[in-house]
Amino acid sequence: MGILRTLFAISVVFAHSYGLFFVGGRNAVQLFYIISGFLMSYVLVERKTYSKIKDFYINRYLRLYPIYFSVALLALLSHFIIRRDNFFNSYMSVPFSAKILLVCSNVGIFFQDWVMFFGVVNHKLVFLTDFNKSSPPLYQLLIIPQAWTLGLELTFYIIAPFVLLKRNLIYYLLAFSIALRICLICIGLDGDPWNYRFFPTELTWFLLGSLSHQILLPLYKLKLGEGINNISKAASYFLMFITITYSFILISDNFKTIVLFLIFLLLLPFTFIYQNNNKFDKWVGDLSYPIYIGHMLVLSIFVPVLKTYGFENPAINSIIYVIISVIFSILLNHYIGNPFEKVRSKFRAKS
């Protein structure tokens, strides 16, 4: 599971710098949601790690916020010192209500996904079905543009302790989420941001991940016994292979996506077992979040640098961006993530 998470993060880097490579940006994000649902179910239902809900909330926030805040601070400095763009002027040009939304979401992470459903029209903050109709587009004023996914993650964390412990409630919410997606498609709201930024419909993926943990994991353990470790290794390698070669499989994109998600849901418990038995897999997996949260800062700085020095091959440039993003993530984990991980470990032990 760890290496897969990092491959998905790298998929997003490629999506923002080159195009479809590995599983693509949207698939990677939604596969992350499935993993998140699986892991939160494991923590809350099987391990029962937290005796108090507030301990769970604080622990999850400590996982996300320190690295987010560090990258956000560096991004602000890059706007001011390196890029010298119109970021701050654009901030000052939006109405006060938009400033409040942007400041709250940028500082607290919450509501960043909401920014995608609002815009500025005639100098007023209004609800929009297409964020590109805003002037300026508010998503451009997110300090870390891709962090809108954290807004969805945090919303899921809020409801997880109340939902994941009740199997029937998971089924009801899953049915509601799927039905709502169908309704939105029927009324024409099937494009961005509705197709993968709207939490009520994206909840489907989190819940499917939780069911993969609660149903498939115990079933596999029961049926496969001691042989599950070897199967877990093979299943993990197979999913890595599918992830890397996905963009080269020449079949219908919609059909290919359906098959990818179905295979992933079925094999996800095996990847979890493999990670638990493999420290290297876990170490690589811990790089996924800082790669994801830091790569747009890397791109904003190094895209013009490579262009200045005549690097014009998009594929090679993207590989360079991935390498720099990985190095940056290792530094973020070493100096920011790991110290706070020690705090989180003590917090879990206390709970």
C-alpha cells in the first residue's frame, strides 16, 4: 500500500506537468480516498486506537497540518521573492466575503474544496456551477492549489467516527452518494468540479474503502490462512505494475477506469498486509503526502528554471520535477513530519 500511495502521488505530479502517466491525476486522487476509507476504518473499528473522538481529530490534524503549513509558508515566500506575480494583488481585489473564505480555507485547510463552488461575479461572492466563470478564479488564490483534496479528507475525518462503526449506516450513505451522483449527471452537472470535488458524491470512495477493510480483509484472512502473506506480496506487485503501465493499456478509458477501481478494491486488503510486513514499503508510502502537497511549489519554481536553461522535452522535464519533488518530500518528512510523528505516537499511546 505504501509504494502504491507514492505512485499515485507521482501520478498527480505527472498530471500537472506532463499529462496522463501512471493512473492519471483524477484516478489517483479517488484511489487515495479509497485508501483513506480503508485506513480510517482499520484505526477506528479494528484497532480502536482512540478512546476519545477529539484524540482522533487532533491526531489526524497533526498528520496534515505541519507539512501543509510549512509548504504554504514557502509558497507565500516564493510568490513574494521568486515569482513576483499578481497573487497578492489578486487577493486584495476580491470582495471581503471572498477574502474571509480564502483566508479561513488557506489557514485552516477546511473548506478548500468549497472554494471550487464559489466565484466572484460583479465583485460579489456567489455560488457557481463552473468555477472558471469567476473573475478572478478563486482556486488560483489557494496558496497550495491541490490542497482542496484535504478539505474533502478532513470532512470525512469529521464524520468517520460516527459512520464507520455502523455498517448499516455505511450502506445507506453509500446508496445515497451513488444516487446523488446519478442525479447530478442527469441534470448536466457531470463536469468539473462536480465529478470529483463534491464531497457528498466523493464519499462513495471513502465508504467503499471502509467496506474493503470490514468485509474483504477478514474474509481473506479466514479463507487464505498463513498463505495470505505470499498472496499479499504478489497482489501488491501486480497493482504496482498496473499503476505504472495503466496509461499504455489501449482500451476505452471509461472501461479501463472501472476495471482499475474494481481490481484495486478487491486487492486493497492484500496491499495493507504487505505494508505491515515491509518497512521499506511503509517508508516509501510516508513520502506520498509531502510529494502531493509540495509538488506544485516545485513546479512553480523549476518550470521557468528549466525553460531558461533550454530544457524543452516535456517527458524529461516531468521526470526531473518528480525527482525534485521526491527529494523535497524526504526533507519535509525528516525535518517536519518525523518530529511531529513522535508527538502523534505519544498521543496515540496516551489515548
